[in-house]
Amino acid sequence: MQFLQPLMLWSFLLMPLVVVGYVWLLRRKRQQVVSFSAVSWILQNIETPSAWRRHVPPALLLVAMGLLLLAAARPVARVTLPADYMTLVMALDVSRSMLAEDVEPSRIKAAQKAAKDFLQDLPPNIRVGIVSFAANAQVVQHVTPQREELVNAIDRFQLQRGTATGSGLLMALATLRPEAKLDLESVLYPSGQNVGGAGGDPNNSARSLDGKPMENERKPEPPGSFKGGAIVLLTDGRRTAGPDPLWAAQKAADLGVRVYTVGFGTPNGFIPGFEGSSFYAQVDEESLKAVAKITEAEYFKAASANDLKKVYEHLSNQFTLEKRDTEISSLLAGAALLLMLLAFALSALWFRMGPAGPQQAFRRA
């Protein structure tokens, strides 16, 4: 637990003084009792509360005081609360390496099934968009709450050459935060091939790929601070085209977006006889771990269809419930108020004077 006003903790020194004062008052009260011949008779005819009851209300008030002093220090605790994520963008690898059959029946089939199951398990208030990437990236389904449209988009995947992990991440980022107005053309398309026929600066793309800021630069946000959504990036290989995924991850971090990465496949992923050649398809775990670390998210390794299902189940819980640092001063103040009300209620219940109180006793005498 942390405190926003730690100096207020010194106020707890008042607690021992209050206890000492209470004990002093009790002793002083005993010393001031006046001897009276009828006192013993009165005590026998009046129902007096148990000795321990007289100390309960003051004890409750003392605890309430401690809670108020603690609340004044503004404590911050990590609690589990409903997540604020409302939009999730999935960036899925559709490169030819997904044909590998080290995951039955194949990587692409297993990934499609796990992704569709994941979508069905998500809360209905979470909207989802889907981006696919191979040599380049494209939005295959814009953000929507309709699960059927998302499932159909996954079923339409077409495998292509190349693996542009950075392009997929940037496209997902632009889909999640369109208000950031990322300049994707200068990064995703080479000079002279920009969409819309716009002429490109041959040095502009190079500067972007080298990791320097793109146009429309904005003040960086704290990593992981964006609570409106997140990105899940799944790939089974390593980058062969497009911008560096670590630079793309930094762009996501500057926008406060978390990127949860999933490395899918085994080290023995192998595609024999594909287009006249054979090759191994191995996951670039180091890059994926770095992307997750830069954006303050998590990396997951899935070597089988069952592993991938468990990863998606974990992510589903991650987007439903989130651990975050939250100030709990109001909770402590509320607990203190309840204790004070309880103390007053017990005091009124245990120490009220009934019909047969002292006056009635004296009259009967």
C-alpha cells in the first residue's frame, strides 16, 4: 500500500494520547464517587450493564478515529475492479508460415478456432476490430459489437507471403485510436506507391523506419494509461517486411495503449515442399516480449491449440477484471462512519434508563 500524503501518518501519534486520556478519565471518575448509604441498595435494584460493555463504544470510536487518520494519508491500494476496456483490436498473422502443422490440424486452423471461441467469451459491452497482416496489413473487420461479423471475417482469412509484424501493430493502433491520426502511408507504403496517388518524400519513409517521429506528433501519454481499449497481436514468425515492431510498440506506448503479444507455434514448425522449397517457421519471442514490455502488457507463449485457448481465456478475464492502483480513502471514511454509528447505537441500547431507573428506585424507597 502506498500513500499520497504520507506525512499525515504522523497523526497516528494521537492514538496513544487518546487511550491515555480515556484511562485517566476512568480513574478520575472512581476517585470522585461520593459515599452514600443507599448506594449499595440502588445498585442492587438497578440493572447495570456488564463491565465490558462500557468500553465497547469508546473502542469502536477509537478504531473509527484510526480509519479517519489513515484516510487522511490518502492510501492507494491495488484492487481488482471491472475493466474500462470497451474496444479490442486483434492483429492476427496470416503469413504462409501459418500453414505449419506442428499445431494440429494446422497453425492457421487452430488460431482461427481459438480466436472465434475467444470472441464468444468476451462480455457483450466490448467491441472488437480485426486486422490481418502478412507482407502488409489490412483491416478485415472494423470495430463492431456484432460477434457474427467478426467470426465471418476470421473465416475469410487468406494466407500471403511475408510477415510485417510492425505494420500489423500500426494498423491495429490506427484502428483503435483513429483520433491520433497516425501517418500510415509514409510507413506502410514505399515512396511512389502511396495510396491515393500522393507523391512521397523518398526520405520520409526512411526517417520513419529509422524510428524518428512521424507527422502529427502529439504529446506522449504514460504507457498503459489508455483505458478505452487494447491490442492483442498474434504471430508465429519473425518480421520479414515493414517497420520495426519495437518502433511500432513505442508508438503504441506513446498513446498509452497496451499490446498483449502471443507467440504461436513450436520451435519445430516446418513447411515441407512449399512452392518448391522447405523452411522452418519459428517465433521471434524476443521481439514479442519486448513489444509487451514497452507497452506495459504481457507476452504469452502458445505451443498448442490448447495453450492458445488458455491464453485467450486469460485475456478474456484481463479485459473483464483489471488490477489497478486506486485511492481507497472514501472506503476507509465510510467504514469509520459505520463504526461511529454502531458505537452510538450500542451506547443508546446498553446505557438508556428504563422505567425502573434511579428515580423509580428512590420513590419505592
